[in-house]
Amino acid sequence: MLNLGSIQIPINAATKTFAILAKRGAGKTYTGAVMAEELFKANIPFVVIDPIDIWWGLRLSKNEKDKGLPVVVFGVEHADIKLDRDMGRQIAKAIIDRNVSCVISTFGLPKVGQRHLIAEFAEEILNINNTPRHIFIEEAHEFVPQRVFGAMGKTFNAVSNLVVMGRNRGLGVTLLNQRAATVNKDVLTQLDTLIAMRSVGPQDRAALRDWVEAHSAEGDFEKFIQSLPSLPTGEGWIWSPEFLGLFQRIKIRQRETFHPDREKIGEKFQVPPLNSMDVESFIADFSTRIEKEKVREKGPRKDLVEFQKPAKESGELIKIRNEYESKLLNKDVEIRNLRAVIDNIGRLIGVEGTPPPLGQVPLSSSLGSAIGLWQSKLGNGGAGRIFRFLAENSQRKFTRTQIALAVGLQSTSGSFNTYMSTLRSRKLIIKDGSDYRINPEL
């Protein structure tokens, strides 16, 4: 179990999706760091996307002197490895090869550069991840905003795909943000669990209400909303109708690592030097990788998409399911540890290369002749992307929102409606209840 304070949650939370929403100073980053500490204790790697340059504090203990967690910090101001906009895919490959946790502190890069880096990182890690891993995204509205314009589309698609499709690649995601209303509504409704702390504002209440309605969540919504403006720092509500089957008020335990809160420690605070001895091996390997890798590999997308939302389950079924998933995840961690031992032995005796991770089987992209013919006719436009997505997941059915997110379109846009109507009129896709799937009679 992961100990958050007044509540413990099962270890399979590592591959679930969360949102931590709170106004500045209410404890959202603090809560995320507590989750990261617990994941580290469970030997589950994590990644932090940090545009505010505060998560490097994980590297120090609470007393600001001793070592904290052996987390690699990529950044501009506080860093083990200097960050630039073109390192996204390289970072993803390196942390998976060595199975380490890291902080990607994008503060100091231009906004365009930040979004380019995170888009490349998100695309790559979704394609190649091979073990349970959790991704924290601070200031989530910077990457999945309510309104998506122009060049922002690539970043939005990459990050929203992590939320929607990540679980089938072993990836969990936690979005952290000051306001619910500024995070894309379609993305927000895909989350398993909401942690809401002190917050104000009618638009944020409306966004939270949408989340509750989307999940058919049972609970006293008005009591929940009315309490938000006056919640003490470090306290909040956890609402998890499907994953945990609970709705209750919680209090977060104290951090074990350093929280660099500049509002409290003042302007004269001197940042303690990062001691990189515990991550030097990774830093050396990454530097060599940067020098050797002249051309980034760009293979075909191999995204997997989650099934539709499960039907409402009883508390006992939720408990049994979580125990089962947690045991599977623990077994994966054990296998990973044994593989690390094998890798180390191989290096000692001079054996080059190791077998691919267990369960990592190449995905098949072969389609039936009729499907292939239609794909060539439709091309790579919106209708073609929708058709290919449903064809490659022919045994599954999806909501309009899931389809739109998977192919990088807005579910409420006129163009998306046109593409869907075209495919239905040609009998290439069919409606199954409120969902859609490829026509099995093609």
C-alpha cells in the first residue's frame, strides 16, 4: 500500500490516472511529492514534468542537508544534466534503459521549446515503456489546456494520449494544476481519481461537476464543493468511484524530502548543491548517448488505447480487483529486479546485450485486405486516422471522446462530426450502443 497519510491506496495506483487540483499554497505539489516518495519505496520508477522548477527538492532530505531520493534532474537552473529542447526522445530511451526516476525541469526554456520537448518525450515513452511507471505533470494546463490552438496541438495530443492510453503501456499519470477549469475537459473526465484541495471559483466548480457527472460518481457533491474554499493546507477530498470506490476527506502526511517553498524560506535562501554521486553512472551513460546519437529514430506509432469505462462495481469487487492488479504489479517489479541482476552479471563477464524485457512483444499492424484498401483510399486525413485507429483495435469499441483524443481531434468540432458521418455512411464503422467500432463485416 502507498501511505499518503490518513489514507492508504493500493500499489496498482502506479498505473492509474489522478488529478490533484488546488490553489497555490494549498498542498498539491506537496501531495504529489508524497506520492512520489511512496512509489520510490515500492521500487516503481516515476517521471516528473516540472515547468516551475521545484521538484528537484526530491534529491534532498527534509533537513536540506542529507541525500533524498536518487532521482536524476534534467534542467536549466538546478540540474545534473543540462536540458535542451531536442532531448525529449533521448531522455525517454535513457530512463527506460536504466529504469531510473527523473525530474524534467523545463523552467528556463522558452515555452515553444518546453512544449516541443514534452511532446517528443510523451510520444516516445508511450511507444517504448516496458514496466510500471508513473508520470507527474505539474502545471498541467500548460500541456493539456482547455483551448488548443495551432502549434499547441502536437503537445496536447501527445500528453492527452498518455492519460487515455498510458495504462495499457504500464503508465500512470497524475495531473497537478491550480484550477480545474483550465485543464481540458475531455482529458479531465478520463481520470480515475480526483484529489481536490483548497480551491475557489465558479468555473472550477463547473469543471468538477462535469467530472462527477462523467463518472456517475455517488457522493454529497454540494458538501464537497462548499468545503473547498476553507480546507486547511494539506487536507482535501479524494473521489475515486471506480478505482477505489470511495469518497472521503483526507489529510496528507508530512514529506520526507525537501520542499523548496520560496514564499516561506525567503529571498535569501541559497539552494543546497545537488550531490550527484548516486546518479553519476546514469549521467555518464547519458552523456555518451547524446554524443553518439546523431539521428533520432522515428518509428511508426504503436499506441494502445484503453477499453471503455467499466460498469459500476461493488466495494468488494473493487477490493478484489485492486489486490489482483497489485500482485501482478509486484511480480513485475520482482522480474525487473532479477533482470537488473542478470544485466549486472553480464557486464561483469563481458557479455554484450541482454534479452528483451519479458512480455515485450512487437505489435502487429497487419490489416485485412478490405481494410487496407479502404485505408489507402481514405489517406492520412481525419477520416483515415479514425478508420485506422478503429481498424487496429477491431475487437474494441470506443466513445466519441476516446476516438477524438486518440487521433488528435476535438470531439465537439464540426470536422470530427463530418469524418464520423462519412465513415458511418460508407458503413466502415458502426455504432454499438453509445460507442463505435470498426464494421466487422468489411
